[in-house]
Amino acid sequence: MFNPRQVTDDLLVRYANSKAPTVVLLCIHGWTLDHRSFERQLPLTEHGINLLTFDRRGYGRNSSPPDTDLDLSDVHHLVLTSDLPVILYGVSQGARLALRYAQAYPKQLKGLIFQGGLADSCAFDPSSEDEPPLAQYRRLAQSNQLETLRDHWAQHPLMQAGLSDKDTAILREQLNDYQGLDLLTPATNTLFSSPKSERETLDVPMLITVAEQDSKQRKFHAESLLRSRNTSALRSEGGHLCNFSHHEDFNRDVLSWIRTLGL
């Protein structure tokens, strides 16, 4: 289980510590989910890895207005105050944010794990059928039809692929806490934008997840990142949330990669 710790007035972190830690895995969750989406990574604490995560603004138990700049400022605070080396791990929207942070502060990290996200340097078509219909969801949120939004999103391939009925029921508990605040007041993301030249020269060791059942564009973005320097691939038979559905294989591969970093 994760333990809570109040770090600042606006930042409540959840942590799980190893008995003999050598590194911190700082986890950033994806859209509509929260810190609980990393509960199946808790076995990593048996191998010298501390887990640290938090509910981003507007998600889970965090009722603050959505603001991805402030989310990443929180990440920066946690990185700077860590007594151990930090590997940043982001899933979906969290992966995009993690990549932006690594672009801004590459020397602060020992590594980056990127799962199911979109890279700013790659083209993206939001109207693709296997991507979330955000315009539709925004209309539902604006008309206070949150339960309809949750029901529809819970059946989307990104929330279903590779997951068992038990898995989807657990994730639905997290989804029930989603209030659609980001759809009512779009989050800002200006402070951590990087020019293309910087994006292409990022030199942080990266583990890029390529999930077989993820969306076509997200797999393309992952494969594109694999052409960067100092990258390794974690290939999964699962989908967008393979860290949850195929957690044993995922954790094994993450641990193996961390060991290659000498941690």
C-alpha cells in the first residue's frame, strides 16, 4: 500500500519505500486516473526501488484546478528534494509530461520511462477512432453528464485492451473520482515546452514502452522515440495500461533496465 505524506499545502504524495533503496521511481499518472494506477508496481520495492507518486491537480483526490505546469513544478520539487537518484516514469498523459520535464531538466534524472504517451515532436491526429473523443467528452462535462462520460471512456480501447474484467472494475473505481475539471478549464502547459532542437538532442537514458494493443499513433510515437540516443524498448503484449494488465512482465523488464543503469 502507498502511504500519504503532505509535502506542501498543495502536494500530497503517496510513497512506498524499500528496506535498502538505491533509487526513486517517481510516477506520473495518466488522464482520468490517479496514484492508485501504480499499485501493481509496489513489488518493485522488494528490489531496492522506492515508489513515489501523487494525484495531479484535478484528478483523484486532488481538487485543485488542473495545471500541468504546476504538476511539473511539483515533480521538480520532488526531484530536487530527493536523497536518492530519480527515474521519472509517466503513463499516457503523464508520459508526455515526464518527457517535457526530462527535456527541461535532463541532468536531474537518472532515467525516464515512457509509456503510452504522445511526444510533442511527432504529429498527432486527435480525431483518430482509437483515440479518446475529447470534443465529445468536453460537451458531456459541460452539460454535467459526467457519468455518461465515465461510462463511455471506461469502454474505450485505451481503457480496455489487455485488461481483465477484474482489472477494469478496479480502474473504474478510480474513474468514478474523475470530475472532468480539465475539460471545463483546460490545463496550461507553457513553462515546460521545448524547441524542436532541444527535443531531438535529449540525452537521458530512456525505456520506451511499446504495447501491442495500444493505439496506432501512440505506438508510432514510441517507435519514433526509440530512434533517439540511449533508448531501450520494453515490448508488451498488453495495451495502453500494460503496467496494470501485464504488471509482472512489466515490472521484471523495468527492474532489468534499471540494473543496466548501475542502480
